[in-house]
Amino acid sequence: MVKENYIKINEQMPQGVRLIAVSKTKPVELLQDAYDAGARLFGENKALEMRDKHQVLPEDIEWHFIGHLQTNKIKYIAPFVSLIHSIDSLPLLLAVEKEARKNDRVIPCLLQFHVATEETKFGLSLDEAIALLNSDEYKQCTHVKIAGVMGMATNTENRELIRREFRTLHNYFLLLKKNHFAGDETFREISMGMSGDYDIAIEEGSTLVRVGSSIFGARQYNIPVND
Ligand SMILES: *Cc1c(COP(=O)(O)O)cnc(C)c1O
């Protein structure tokens, strides 16, 4: 089923929108099925799980880190991660900078914004993001590249609310582009949309959608453990 699901959803991606197969909690056999169907972008939210899967799966996979990232775990993914979607503070960005430097690479990152009404979702406000971008510490960074924005909409049946939140994220992207990244072709990603709302996200300008359960089936969560 994973192959069919991936192919069906990937066919719905318009030009300029890339599909990330969110494979967190899923065994490598299922990732291999998605790979065989053409998937090359995978999303994970635990550093050690992502490192372990990276070690056994094909080299041409782009690994996208989409979860809350603890600074002491960055070292596990810094050698190979393609894009960290979840930068929500200056200290985290500086910690990524440090690990990227050790690995002699530049790590692309997205600023994660809080656009949902739920209190529990991580993310920056627009003011916090602007303060980060104006800080001397950020300006001295040479091993991280901010490539765009990421956000999650409220988990709700209210599709108009979801649409408004995605529109807000798109507007943040445009504002930052104009004031902080004018003429910078590499600031171009808007990561938004999951299984339940990727159609709306695409209509509102998403460039990266992150789809898990519609490809791999519902996740089984056990009692949380440290990754
Ligand atoms: C799990 C997760 C997804 C995918 O969610 P589905 O509803 O299973 O498609 C997308 N983005 C983030 C940040 C996630 O943690």
C-alpha cells in the first residue's frame, strides 16, 4: 500500500511543490517501499532514529528533520541532514552552526513559526524571528543557511482557520524575503501541509509538504521515550 499511496499523493504535487514522506516511527522496510516508488525526501523527528535509518538506506535520500531538536542531539544528524525545518530560537541556530562547522558544511535551515491557535505548538513569533535575523550572533554565522519558513496549522476541522494560518505563514515568508533576503534565490521554501491539510497548503503557496499517515498509515505511539 505504501507504494500506491506515495505515487497517488506525489501525482497531486504541482510544479514547484515537493513531497516529503514523513516516516517517523516507521520501520526501514516501509521507507524502502516508498523509495522504490520514487520517494527521495524523507522526514523524521528524532535525531537518533534518523541517523540509524540514514545508515541503512540509499545514499541519494534527502533527510529532512521536522521535529523539535535538542541541542545535544544535533551532532547525530549534522553530517548528512539536508534541511532542518524546526529552528525556533537563536541558541538552537547557533548550536547548529557549531556542529555544521565541525563537519565543514553549510546546513540549510527553516525558521519555524507559531501560526496555530494551540499553545503547545513550537515556533517563533514574527517579532522573535526579526530579532534573530537582526542579531550580531546570527550575522556572524557562516555554516547555516536560512532557506525559508515552516509552520503547522491548528489541528481542526475548520478549513477556513487552517487556510488563514497558512496564509499568515506565507505573508511572513514574503515579509522576510523583502526585508532580509531580497535577491537571495536560496531563501525560497515554505514548508506547510500535512496529511489532513496539504491540499489547502498547496493552494496557499507551500513548496514542501510533509505527509506521513496518508502514505504510511496511522502511527502507533508508545509511551514517550528519549530518542
Ligand atoms: C508527523 C508530522 C507530519 C506528518 O503528519 P501526518 O498528519 O501524519 O501527515 C508533518 N509535520 C510534522 C512537523 C510532523 O511532526
